[in-house]
Amino acid sequence: MLQFSRFVAIRATLAVFTLVLVSFIVFSLMEMVPGDCAERYLAFKSSQGAVITAADIQAERVRLGLDQPYVQRWGHWIVNAFQGEFGDSCILRLNIRQLIGPKFWLSLGLCLSALLLAYAIAIPVGILAATSKNATVNNGLRFVSYLGLALPNFLLALMIMLFSTLVFGNSLTGLFSKEFRDAAWSVDKFVDFLSHAWLPVFILGWSATAFAIQTVRALMSDEVGKLYVTAARARGVSGRRLLMRYPARHALSPIINSLGFDLNRIFNELPIVALILTLTEAGSLLIEALARSNDQQLAGAIIFLLTASIVGINFITDIILALTDPRIRRSIIG
């Protein structure tokens, strides 16, 4: 028990260190953008007709604390970030936590749902593809997985939108109906959300499912031919019991460990899908902050929260693997 507690403590320390390092990289990138937050905001005000002087810019820098040393500003930013506070948006002048809070949770929910959908399909299909002797089944599953890898998510979204518009007269865009868009959360709004959210979940899970099928199939094919499976079969273990107790149990451990990586890959595809489907969530907000308004404070907050989610999932999967995989558990206990 002491060794396991030490393992958890080390993993937690590494997770915190990773977040601190990422925060330094994100903050440094924010600082490298030409012009600071005071200049960008006052330039925006100038475009609205306001008369801005050099004294105004300097006063704004002092107000925002931009006159302080770099390390001090980064330390202040990371301490606040760990508390969920990111200050105000540079351009919108709104509290970032209030601005991205609901949208980030919507984005994370969509990505996690897509991830669960992908593995709910990929694990049984991948096992079937690795163990089936039927050539038709194998070739069909291989074709489907290759199609998922070859057809980009954004193209699939455009195809579905075009088909739905031509056949049903509905483009299936957005996450809410018009009457629920600005309404407070309720049972009716949640039901309306589910009626719209299935499409981005399906699209985001499209390529993730294909990739996971290939991964599960490769891992299962490698495990099925090993001697311990042959020995178990010789002892009379067969069928589903043989697959789930031996090769599947060992083959799925790397799958659990890759959840954070797959979540990151799905979120990387979210902004483009969000633009096509006009989703009001953190993916579209990130594109807006990076490509249009140049609001680095807002973009940095979204990237940090995404990284924190991935690091958190990796930490949880490390603990789950240590509890479920005898090989890892023995390496910890000794």
C-alpha cells in the first residue's frame, strides 16, 4: 500500500509539473505576439472612433500590470489559472471564466462523448476483426476503418449538412434550437441539446473510431498468437472467456493509456467542425480568439484548460492501469 501511495504521489507531482511547464509555454507564446493587451485593446477602441494617446497606452499597461517583470506576471497568471481565474478578455473585456465556462464544458462533453462512442464501437469491432476467420467480415471491417481514416471529419460534416438540407430542409447546425439558445438550463433545454449534439459527436467520433479499430485490431492480433493464449486454450479455456480473460485484457491496457492522446486529437478537430456546424462552444471561440480578434488571453485560457483536462485524464488512466493490470501492479509493488 505504501508503494502504491508513492506511485500516486509521483504521478500527481508529474501532472502538476506538466501543467506548470505548459502554462509557461502558453504564457510565453502569449507574450511573443506583437503588441501587448493594452495596445490591442486601445487599437480596437481607436477603430471605433476614440482618440488614443501614448499616455493612455501606458496607463492601461499599468492598470493591467504589464509593467511588471515577465516572471512575476507569469507567476501571477499560473497561480490564478490553477484557481480557475484568467482575468478579463483582452478584446471583449469580459471575465474569461464566465465567458468560456459553459462553452468549455460543452466542448469537453462533446469530445468525451465522441471518445466514448469511438471506443464503444472500436473495442468489440477490433476484437472481432482480429479473431474472425471470415474473409468477408475482415475485408468489410477493414474497408470501413480505412474509409474512416480517409474521409476527413469536416468533409463528412459538409456531406451530412448538404444531404439533410436537400432532403429534410434542415441543415442540422447549432447545439440548440432558437428558443433555447439563451434560455437557462432546464430539462427541456437539455433534451433539445441532445437532439442537436448527436451530430457533432458522431462526426468527431468518425475518424477516432476508425483509428481505434485499427489499434485494437493490431494489439489483439499480437496478443492472440502468444504462448500464454495457446497454453490457456490447451487447458480447455475457449470462446469469449478465453478472449476476454487473456488477450483482450492485455491488449486493452495500451488503449486505456492513450485516452488523453485521443481526446487531444478529437479536440484538435473540433474547431473546424464547430465552424461548419456553427457550434457555440470553446472550439469556435478558440478560432475566434486566434484568427480574428487576436485575443491571446482568451486563447491561452482555453488551451490551458484543455491541457489540464488531458493531464487529468492521463493521471486517472495511470491509476486505473495500476489497479487493473497485474504487470504494472507488480512493477509498482516489486
